[in-house]
Amino acid sequence: MARDYILSASALAPLGEICAMEMSSVGNDLSTLCGKEVMFGSPVVHILGKYRLPRPYEEPCVYTLATLEGGFTGQVRWLLRFKDAITLSSLMLLVPTPELERKRRMREFSAMDSDAYREACNNLCGGAAQGLRDVFGVDLSMVQKETRFVDIAKSRADWDAIFPPPPFVMVEFPITISGWPQSVCAQILERDVLETFLKAKGAEQPFEDVRGTILQIDENEGSQAQLGSLLGGLPYHLYSAPNFALAVDGIDVEGVQLVVIDIGNSANDGFQTLSRLRSTAKYMHLPVVMCCSKGLLRKEYVLRAMQGGAKDFVAKPFERDLLLSKIEKHALKLPT
């Protein structure tokens, strides 16, 4: 069975501090440069130990490779969806909001946009380096080396060319720019760089092996992020997918301990997914916990889930202690 990984409990808080300082510095630099308030939200951490990606990056992206020089050395990678790269280049060009919305809709990216995006990446690297200097008190720089378009979901060659060997960390940051569409960017840290950062903050062994996976089938990205946060530091890997087809396409079923399925806004999609799991020999043994938002919760939904073969039912947003007790109760015990 392929190995999977989680971040150790001792790594979570230092990594959060490092990322917050980095992106706060980047936001300040971009705000000053462009005259718009640019804010990077709380990071969402993904541990990539196998060939799969968070959902936002299953579309064309712009990839940047940068090197750390000075007090620390190594490589850092940045990844933005194509439409978010358009936003960042438009920020540098002081494009009016209606024109930005048109460019995102049409996926328009000229040579001028490309030059502006590279300049934005210089500021991204410079701001991140300043944040790292503030965190660690060492003299270092982050230098942009390569920027290009990639389509990772369709091309394994693109994946092999841009990503370091697993395990590595992808840290996502939501980007809020006043009056503009929400965007997101990701920083990719290879294992050696992450270990250097965390050891400098007193955290040893950032990764822990984990054999089991919680499979979440839920199209709501907020729910995916919440479950990921609740499982942080616990011996489970979370793999989230918006539907049954993507879930079973991207995961090794032998490592799945539990499936969490949202019933969906129509109360049909989730039950259809449950039915497919129960009627397919490869998946029928997997324990399932169904869920829905508190506003949609109905007694008949709980009854239907139990009759369909689910082990339990919980409401969203998840209550940590209740959810973890359900996982502990129903998750398969895998061989060591």
C-alpha cells in the first residue's frame, strides 16, 4: 500500500505562524504598491503524499519556481489558478474592476499581462522573504527563477516537472482584494525546506506516517476545509472530492477507513452516492457517516440514511468532539 502522511501535532502551530507572517508581509507590499487593500486569509494545509491535488487546481494554472538564498536554501513553488493569475496581473496594471471581470471571464492573458504577473511574483517572493526574515531573524532572499503555464490535472509530465518528491506541503491562502473577486494562491514547500523552517522553530519530525484515510464526498469547499482543520494532528489523512466519480478516481480504496457523505442541497445526490457505494463490491464494506447542514436536517433523512446502509448521521458545521467520537466508533481498523 502506498504511504500517506500527516503533519505532526508539534508542526501545526509553528507552520501557521510562519505562513501568517509570510503572507501578511506580501499583502502589505502589494497593498502599498497597487493602492488596493490586499489580504491573505488563514492558510489551509494539504499534505501531498500521492499524486492528487486539491480541487481548485484541477484546471490550468500558472506555476512559479523560486529559490531561497542566504540564511536558508532550497526551493519554494507558487501555484495560482489561471483566472487568479489574471487577477494578480490586473492588480499590477491597475485594471478597473469591470475590465478585470471581463478578462477573467474570457480567460484573456496578453504579453503585457504575462510581464505584469512576473513582476507580481517578484513582489510575492520579496514579501514572503521579508516575512521569513521577521520570523527567523536571518538574512535571506527568495528569487523567482521560472514562471509558466501548467495543466497538472491533465498532464502527469507537468506534475513530475514542477512538484518535489512526496511528501510535501501545499499551503493555500485565500486572497481578498477590495472590490474584486475572491482568489486563492498556494505555496508548495518541499520536505527539506519545511523541516529546516520547523526545526528553526523548535519542532522536530514534521511528518508522521498514517495508513488510514477519511474520504469526504462534499461539494462545499467550506465543509472540506472545516473537516481538514478538525482532523489536523490526528492519525488520519483526509481526501475530499465533490462527487462519487472524482472520489473513487483519485484514491486507493484499500486505505480508506471511513466515508463522510453530504446529502447535498437537493437531498438526493448524497443518497445516490450512498446507494452506489453499497451496490459496488469494491466499496460496499466501507463504513459511511452521512451529514447535512443543520438547516436541512430532517428525521426522514436520518432514517433514509440508516436504511441505505449508513452507520451514522451528523449535522454541519461539525462539532469536533461529536464527529471524532463517530470516527473512532465506526472507522475500520486497518492492518499495521
